[in-house]
Amino acid sequence: MSYFIALSGLSASQRDLDTSSNNIANVNTSGFKGSRAEFADVYATSVFTNSRTKVGDGVQTQRVAQQFSQGTLEFTENSLDMAIKGNGFFVTAPEPGSQDFSFTRAGAFKMDRNNFIVDNSGSNLLAYPVNEETGQNSSTALSTTGPVEIPSTAGAPTPTGNIYQSVNLDSRSPEIVTGAGLDFNPDDPATYTDSTSATVYDSLGESHTVTTYYARRGDGEWDVYKTVDGQTVNFDTTGGVVGEPAADGSTGVRIEFDASGNPTGPLTADGTFPAGQFVFTPPNGAEDLDLTFNFRSLGGSDRPTQFASAFELTALEQDGTTVGRLTGVDVDESGLIAASYSNGDTKFLGRVAIVSFNNEQGLSQAGGTKWKQSIDSGEPITGVAGSGTFGGIESSALENSNVNLTEELVDIIVAQRNYQANSRSLEVNSTLQQTILQIR
């Protein structure tokens, strides 16, 4: 029997040595969780055994348990690298639509050839669906998660329909009297006081420059004219005052200010001038641009003024977009993934799915620094990163292995001594058996 006891000790020492060796081998593996060999004695008895004199039957490896303590963070230059600061696992699937979930702490993600976010083995990172414009979650159920695709372009172009502009016009500017060659002409700076420009987009996404000209006509009176790509257009307003005609006969709009420098005359409900309209036909075959010019900021808080101060553009916004090219991807602490495009658009693509388990050590190892759900682990608990008991997500960072190299080297020495001691025990048993066999 003592042979088998010593052999069980050798087996346990070998398992301890294997576990430490595996930990050391993965000391640089991102998201790796070190293991610990846990042992228990073997003791077999019966109702007729004297337990006071019974010797144990050796040792057995009860479990190789992984230790899910937090590893240190290593910061990188890749915005798709992610680390969980606290409790939780990323969720991956081998292909879109698959319910074969794997769970990992290794956040070295990248884009594949189809623009999906994947890990080093090609498995898709799964995310909760969100509203593309607001980023609001529509579900946090694991069954509704899906792969994250990052479009390289931001949709079809949207033609501009509205321009919002507010300025301060300098009341000290000299008056420009029409006639005698001073009718408005965009090529002659003497025929207008100030100008400013905005970029608009047609239905094909091509940009055009809208220039607004202001010409002072008298106390508190200004005429406003428009050109698109240097071409004069008729600028009209409903319920407003028509300005002096331009040199080529195109129309402008008259705006007026009171003695305090505030808009006066026919005003809209928001206390500013009525919006003006003008139409431009692009030469590239795109649809006509039917534009509305609003004498205010988009929110309505800024209105045109006429003060004794230099000409100043106080608000300028317009709608419409061209085709946008992907310029960057960001992930916030809650796992919300946002793609930025060259046309100024930002689209929310999903929120990284995070799960936890009641018994993390019950997870089954699947290789590739991944785990699978098991009976011992229980069902995955879903949630949003940074809320409740779930850790937040650190973008452009990776979680290092939680292996303590010094401790593992010490454990190897201890396992080696245990192995030598059990080997010596076998040797002594062999010597005793040989002695008995030589008795005559």
C-alpha cells in the first residue's frame, strides 16, 4: 500500500509542477488567469476498520482552479483594444448569428476584412443593439446581441435645405448708395460692406459655397445678397422687404434694426427676420438646391444685431452631408461604440456585451483564453459595463496575465522538493521489500 501512497504523492507533485509551468508559460498572455492545483487526502474505511489506527491512502488532485483576480492594465495605441476594470467577461461567437457563446477577458480586438470587430481567432465580439443616433440601449438580453460591423462610409449624401446664420453688423460702416456704379456686384468690394460664406451639399454629395453679402443702405438698413459658387441668385423672403436690385438684376432682402441695434420691422415669432429662400441648379446634374436662409442660430438664441462693433459671425450652421469616410472608432467606459466620419457624422454601432457568473471558477476552459458556460458556473448574468457590479471598459488597453512570476518560481521549487521526497519514499519502500525477499 505504501507504494501507492508514494505514487499518488508523485502524481500530485507532477500536477502541481504542470500547473506552475503553465502559469509561467502564459505570463505574457493577455487576459490569462493563473491556475492553482488544489489537493485533498484519500481516506477509505469501513464499519469494521479501526479509524484510530487507519493510515491515509495518499493524495488526490481535487481541482485545478483558475484564479480570476484582476490583472494589470497595459495601454496601447489601438482604440479597439479593451480591458475590463473589474468584474465581467466579453462575449464572442464564431460567426454572425451563432449562439455558441464564449467568454473572455482578452480584449485584443481588431477589424476583419468584412469590417466586423473580431478577436485573434476570428470570433466576433458581440454587442447589445442601440439607437444609431442616440446610443440608447434597446435590449440587454444575450439572445439579442450581435456582431459589430463598422461601415467604412456614412450613408448616402443628404442635400442641404437650411442655413442658419447670425452676425453683428457694424453700425459705423459707411453707407453705400446705389447708382453711379455702386449697385451690388460680388466682384466689386466697393458695392458691399461685409461678406461671409458657408458650405452646402447637393443630392450627389458635392459641396458648393454660399456667400452672403451685406450692404449698408442707411441708418439701421442693410441689403442682403447671395451667390453660390460665385453665381448670383435671387434671394427672396415671404413677408419681408425687397432690397435694392443688384447690378445684374438679381434680388436681395432688406433687413432693418432699431436704435438699440436689435431686429425690427416684420419679425417672426422668434423675434428675428423672416427666412429667405433661393434656388441653385448644380452643373453636375444633381437636383436643384432649394435653400432656406434663417437669420438666427439653429436654437434661436443668437439673432442678428447692429452694434458699433466690428463685423462678426456669431452663429453658422447648416444641414446636409456628403459621403463620409471612416476617421475613427471610440469606445467609452460603458462599452458604447461610436464611429466618426469625415463629414462630421457620428454613428453609435452597439454597446459591448458584458456578462458575469455566480461561480466563475465553474467555467469550462475552452482554450484561446476563453471559457464556456457549465452547470457549475450557472447562467450568464448580462449587464452594461460600469453599472451595478460590472466593471467599466478601458479603451486602448489590454489586461495582462494575473500570474505572479515570483510566486510561481517558488512553487516550482516546492513541487520539486515534494517530488524528490515522494521518490525517496518509493526508494525506501523498494529497499524494504528487497530486504524481506532476502530473508532465509
